[in-house]
Amino acid sequence: MRVEDILKTKDTRIITVRLRETVETAAKLMKSENISALVVKDVCRTEGNVVMGMFSERDIARALVNHGPSMLQMRVEQLMSKKLISCKPEDELRHVLHLMVSNNIRHLPVMAEHVLVGVISVRDLIGLRLTELDEEAKTVEAQTAN
């Protein structure tokens, strides 16, 4: 299975935050959207919106420990992951899992020709696996009933 197969089942809306927004703004956005990470974008005059990285609940927790409540007024760019790790729609899910495990991350922006087309998360992969397990269980039950 490929990343694009999972993206087809998801909402097409991608929630983003700008580099210079405050952590407080980002946290409120994550709460209101019930998500645990945001794609961080910046505006480049020649290229439009450019994906710069990811900002997650983990970044907020680390900032709280390191800076205390004042971290809410810090800018997202000060705390976000600096190394952009992404995948492509045509990537196999096995590759995505390797990227997540080897980089200790739970969310990956999906890029096609340098354009953000989605985000894939550990939750998406767990949901897919749960569906597969449910289908396997139904098959076993049907075989056992016969």
C-alpha cells in the first residue's frame, strides 16, 4: 500500500501555521482542530508558501520544560523541528514507517513536486492496521463457522 492510498481516505484540508506565529496561537489551533501537529510554512516571494518543518505537541512539552510558561509567547520557528523529513504520495507505507521510526517522529508532510499534498501520521497507519486486523478476524470467524 502507498501513501496516496491513505490520503484518499482523509480530509483534504491541511492545517498549517506560519513560522512567526506564537506557540500559544499554534497550541490553540491544534486544540480547536483536535490534531497533534501542524505543518509550518513560510511565504517566499518567488515560490509562494514553502513548507519549513513540523510543530507538534512534543515541541510544546519540551518548550514548557525548558522555558516555563513564557514559551507561549515564543515563535513557532524557535521551537519547531528544523530538519524537514517528508515523503511522497507514491512511497510505500513500509518506507514511511522506517522514516518515522528512524527519526523518532509521528507525522510526515507528504510532498509532490515540492507541493504539500497532505500529512500522514502514526494514527493513520495504526487505523489502517486495525482495519486489516478486523478484516482478518472476520475471515477467520467465517471460516470457523463453516
